[in-house]
Amino acid sequence: MVLTVGTGGYLYMRYNGNIKSAPLYAGESGDAGHEVPDEFGRTPINVLVIGSDGRDTQEDCDIGGSECGPGANADVQLLLHVSADRSNATVMSIPRDLMTDLPVCQDAGHPNKSKGGRGQINSALEYGPGCSVAAVHKLTDIPIDHFIKVDFVGVIKMSDAVGGVPVCVSDNVYDPYSHLKLTKGKHTLKGMAALQFVRTRHGFGDGGDLGRAAAQHAFLGSMIRELKNAGTLTDPGKVLSLADAATKALTVDPGLDGITKLAGLADDLNKVPPNRVTFTTMQTDTDPKNDARLVVNPDAKKLFASIKNDQPLSADPNGASSAPPSSAPPAEATTAPPANSTPRKNIAVTVRNGSGAQRRATEMAQALQSAGFSKDTAAGTNLPAEQSTVRYPAGKEAEAKQVAAALGMPESAVQAGSGSSIELVIGTDWKSGTSYPGGGQGGSTAPADPAAALKGAEATTADNDNTCAQVSHDNTVKLNGHGMTPIRAFDLSPDVPVSAP
């Protein structure tokens, strides 16, 4: 008995000592949001999972193929939502190529301060994980309770600890950027091969981040099935090996900085059956300013709202309710503007700051321009106001409603004005953020049928073992300076060893 207790105490101290932590939220205004309990007092859990491309250890530098140095971007950002009753979960990918409005933030331990403004969302990690949390919360308005950051070495150690992860690829593939090389069909990935797979973007889909997200979903779904089917979570030896790898690999917020806290989160996840874990990627469009970047699609508002309101996105155990969108058309579609409506690019808005917060008019004018409104949209003189409104001159009510809808403002906020142009007046009820309070990006309420939240999004569940990562048939890679398909690159590289048999 003494030996058992002593060993348990040693392992407890060892694993706790492995864990690194950092502040949850580093934004200069507000916080990471607050969960709303259900009727039984239970609350959901939202965890931002960050895959870092940082090179702050020699091992990470060697793996990443770059010199060591400060700073990091987020290769992966996944928002994990576990329902209040622990019956279902959603994993939503946020593409690293997404352009959005970043918050001003200062993370402890990072000397530089983020000035905020328009930027690529993965760049927030350069200022620390707390800044990534602030950026994602600002984007989605979803409360974030925890974050987990894992680096290159962590992915390798975790995949080894679970005994490898089975995956499938639709064709032969060689991506010279990530160095992933696999033959068509099924493989079990460990170590470096697992890291190559989850980092590959040029080899899958259209060579962008959306194809990589789909491949990551297949990888994670397979890992979940492997953990459950192999009995890993009920085997003490495997659990110890997994715990040792996990605690060495992770940086977490203070709410998860102990082995018992991480074990509690793992137990909550283990309660969710694979067919109730939905993987999806937030809806996006190509950035009109840069074909290599993405912007938020309006349909993402409903996905954010469904997650925030704890609505399941997968079928219940009896086969009823909301299934992923590939199996049934959504019951509710986003209302499109009338065919004769004025294009956004022709709608100029004068923004007046009445909030008392600095630079709000300039911030909102830039946000409207980024959303496609006229380049003549600009900040006007300040105008004290308690309530935020959109005011319109005669004959411009329809255009004013477009402005309000883009910002998530209720139709009641659209009012006739005395000026000669459409005016957005920011009141004291809206001191921060570019979407109206309570509405995230656009403020949509959750649809009655949660499947409508997945309109325009790829989605799958963790029990789907028939999914192969779709290898690109476009010229998305280069070999010896020549553009070609990853399939052709495979054929022309017989001397490059495969990543896994």
C-alpha cells in the first residue's frame, strides 16, 4: 500500500511538473466570455486548441526546418465545444488564412504588444496564446474557457503515445513542403509522419488551408476511434504513457494546469460517443483583396451562434434532429439580399463615435470597408449617443438595413435621419468589437434547426471511418522549380522514402 501511494504521489508530482501554463486572456478590453448554465446548472466547455509553429527549442527548430527564434504563428486553431450535458461535441476549424479584426492585447511573458487591427488570425499567437484566445473570442463571440497549445514535438509524442493513427489518402501524394509522401490507401502514422500529415496543405484539397482542415478532421476522428476501440483510456499503462506525453507536450491556461484538471477534461470528452462528435470548418469566402486569404462568410454567424447556444450539430442517439449537412439540406437558409438591392461597394457610410472609446469610428469604418462596403466609408465627427443606430436619408432605408445586417444590429436600430448620407452611430452600448454585442460576427441568432448552421460547410462525425484525405489534382506543389500535382511529384520522386508503409 505504501509503495502504491508513493508511486502515485511521484507520478502526480512528475506530471504536474511537466505542465506549462500561460494566462487565458490577454486582450486589453473585456474578457474571454462567460458560459450560460442550462436548466440543471450545467455549463458547456469551450477549449481553443492551438497548433504552434514556434521554434523555441532546438528539437522544434530541427523539425520545422528553420532557425530558432522568438515568435510563432498558429498552424492549427480548433475550437472544441463540449455540451453542458456531455452528450455531444463540436470541433470547429478556424483557417489560419482568415483575415479578421484582431484585438489589442498584451500577453504576460511576451515583450511586444499587439496593436490590433486587420490581420491574419494565426498571427495573434506571435503575442502569446492569450492573444489567440482574445482574437477568436472577438471573431465568434463564443466564450472560451480554456486553451491548449501544442508544438511540433508534441504532435509527434502524442501520436506515438496512442500507438499510431490510421489514415487514408485518395491518391499517391508527395508534398515537398511538408515532406509527406504516402501511397494511395490506408496507413498508420506515428511520429514525424503524423506531424507531416496534419501540417500538409499543398497536398490536399485546393492546396489551401481548407483542404488541410478536412485532413486534420479525418486524423482527429481516427485518433478518437483508436483511443476508444483500443481501450487506451481504460488501460493504466497506456494512460500513464499518454499522460506523460501530453503533459510534456502542452501549454495550457491556469484552469488546466494540473493533471487532475486535464484528466477531468479528458473524462468529459470520453463521455461523448464518436457519432456525436462533429468536425466542421467555419464558412469562409476568398478575400477580395488577396486570393490567398479568406474572409468570414455570412453563414458562419449561425454556426457561431449554435455553438454559443450549446446546440448539437450531430444526430441524437435515436437518429432524430440535426445531422451533418451532407445528409440532409438545411431547414433554414440565410436570406439573400433582393436581386435589385444596391451592391455593398456602392454604399458609403459615415461612422460617428459616441461610445467614449478611442478610435471606434475609424475601427468600424475599416471593418465596413473590409466587409465590402464603399471605400468612401469613413469616420465622421463624434456624436454622443447611448444606443447604436444606423441612420438613413430619404430613399436609403434598404441600404441602411444592409449595413445593420452586416454588423449584426437589429432592424429596430435602423432609423430615419436628417443627414445627407447613411450614418452609423456607435453608442455607449458598443465600446469594443466590430460586431454588435451579443451577436459575434454579424449577430445571428442560432437557427431553429442546427443543421442550418452547417450550410456551406464541410462536416463529418468521428465515427466516419470511410473518409480519405482528398489529394489535390491541381498544380499545388513545386518540384525543382516546376509546378505540378502532388500525384505527379510522387511519381517523379522515387528516391524520396515514403513517410509510412
